[in-house]
Amino acid sequence: MYRVWSFLTNYSLLLIFGALIALVWANIDADSYHHFIHLELWDHAPIGHLHPAADSHEAYRTLTLHYLVNDLLMALFFAIAAKEVWEAVILRNGSLRGKKAATPLIATLGGMLGPVTVYLGLATIIGSSTFDAVADGWAIPTATDIAFSYLVGRIVFGAGHPAVRFLLLLAIADDAAGLIILAVFYPSGELAPEWLLLSLAAAVGVFLLFNWLPRKMDRGNQDRPVSTWVRTKLTFIPYLLAGCASWYGFMAAGLHPALGLLPIVPTIPHADRAFGLFSEAEQYLSDLLNQMEHALKHPVEIILFFFGLLNAGVEFGSIGEATWLVLFGLILGKPAGIFLFGWIAARPLGLGIPEGMRIIDLLVVGCVAAIGFTVSLFIAAVAFDAGPVQDAAKMGALFSFAAAIISIMAGKLLRVQKQAM
């Protein structure tokens, strides 16, 4: 039930293909690359980058290719991640429910505090001018790339090792925490929290009218005629409209609009029990939430290709202090934090670890989780304005692929016993 290989491999290959094209393009012809990513699609648009009012000019927005992908289309990617987290938390047999999730969740906390400590600590040691320039990027090394860490985890531990599932839980929880960090610490503009009422109204309204009310009207009738009519005739349309309203509410509120679909995900009719994170079995389920995720699979693959293309194009000459802060935050802070907090949870707190997994395996899991890539790139693009510091930080996120080599070496050195399915 945990055959996530093909699902995540498809995402990974297109994403890295786009990133490689971007790297080559930016280092061959940087001007044409930057002209491409900032291509204006619609000036004075209802959505897009906000240009504040100046002199006699009123505030207006410009829709660029970069905004279209990062702020609008990536909302679908984060919605899929949120769907997996939501099911893992609320459904029967959910992976993040109960005591079995306690150690991975505590290890996740360590895997976020460790990188922040290393990042800010090294920045402080280097000097105040550097600290002031890079301090806003403290969250960049907290991220774990779900797809790539899972693929490397399978290589290091084997598909059947309990550490792989532990790693996947940790990566999902890590990205869930990353979404919260993005929303709280990285607003996309001047905050106007009253606009969040639009998102709230969209979520509550679509849940009551198209989820709760049909079920209430069908109570006592096993044929469920109202629920069936809503599901077959209206399908995803009410949730699409609610999603658009919620996304606009996030944009107008000054929060990052890529998170705008998150309030809508819990309102969509879901399965009765969890089948595992990214389980292939979910594609055969008839609930609307899984049907929507399956329908979005290929579009999101293409979106991730363009995300890599539009965000990974940094010149090798842009390597700077932020590069090493992000990289060391990941490859030093992640393993140290995950191992320390995982050990505290498993031993002093008595929560234990999965059967067949050793305490020392936590260190290897931490090495694998140090691959930041996708979400690290995303946070870097939000944390810093376009320029040398942002490019240097992005380079650190790209260099985090070195964690794959470190993980394989650590696995051999610590004598990890691979386990097949």
C-alpha cells in the first residue's frame, strides 16, 4: 500500500529536468533567462505583483510568468501536499495519528531547529553585516524535499526498511510546518487580514452547502440521492470556485497566495480511512478528494517542471555566504537536530522507534532529509528580493543534493542493512 515510487519519480524527473535547463540557460545567457522568467503576461491585471501607489499613479498589479507559476499554479502542488497531511492526521489508520507519529513529529521539530541554529549561528560568527543581509533566510534550510529524500531513502535503506516510512512521515510533517512558516513569517505584501474573511467564508460556505447539507438531507436514506447528485453533477466545480475565492483572499490579505487553497482542502469529501502517504491504491477510491488529486497529478508534474525552470536558474558566480549558510544549515543542522530530538523522543521520553529501526539510523535519516531543493528554493524566492543574496541562497538549496552522496556514505559507514519490500 505504500508504492509511492512512480508517483514521486514522475514529479522528481520533470522538476530536476527544468532545474538543469535553468542552470545551463542562466550560465550561458543570463539576460535572456531573466527576461524570460519576468515576462509580462498582463499589465494592470486583477492578480499579480503589486506596484504600490506612487505620486499620481494608483496601485496596480502585473501578472508575470514567474508570478503565474510560483504564486498561482504552485498552489496546486501545496494543495496535494496538504491533502496528504490532512488525511494522515484525521483519517482512521492515518500515519500522523497517535503515538506512532510522536517520534517522527518530535524529530521533525529537531530537523527544523537544528538548521535554524546552524544558519543563524554561523551568520552571527561571520559578522553583523552578513547577519543583517541573510537573517531573513533562516527558514530556507528547514525544508525537506519529499520526493528526492524519499528516492534517496530507498537507495540507502531499501524499499522495505521502516526508516523509509519514518523519513516520509518526517518529510510530510516538515513541509506542513514549512507551510505554516511561509504563512506567518513571509507575507507577500502589506498585511490586510480582513481579506482572510473571504477565504474563511469560501471554506465554510462550500463545506456547508456541498458537503454537510447533502449528507444531512440524505440521513436515513441509504441511496443518498442528494449526495450522489452533488457528486456526479457538480463534481469539483463548487470547490474550484471556493478555491479561487480563497486564493484571492490570501493574495489580497498579503499572505503568500500559493497557500490559498489550504483552507479548501479539508472541506472536500474524503475517504473513510487512510491508505498511506501517496498510496497508489488511492487512485481507485471514489471519494472526491482522491479523484481530484489523481486528476491533478500530470498537471502538477508540468507545473513543477516550470517551477524548476523559473527558480533554479542561478549563475555559478553568485555563490556567496548565503550559499554556505543554507548548505551547512541543511547538511549539519538537519542530521544533528533529527538525531538529537529523535533520540530524546525514543529513549528519555520512552516513545520508541519503529521495530527494525536502530537509533543510529536516525542520523542517516537526518542526512537524507537534508535535501532541501523544492521547498528551499521556494522559500528563498520569498525570503529575499531578487538579487545576489537570493541567488546565493538558491545555490545553497541546489547544492543540498550533496546530501544524497553523504547519505549513501553514512549508510555504508553505519552499516545500514537494506531491506527489500
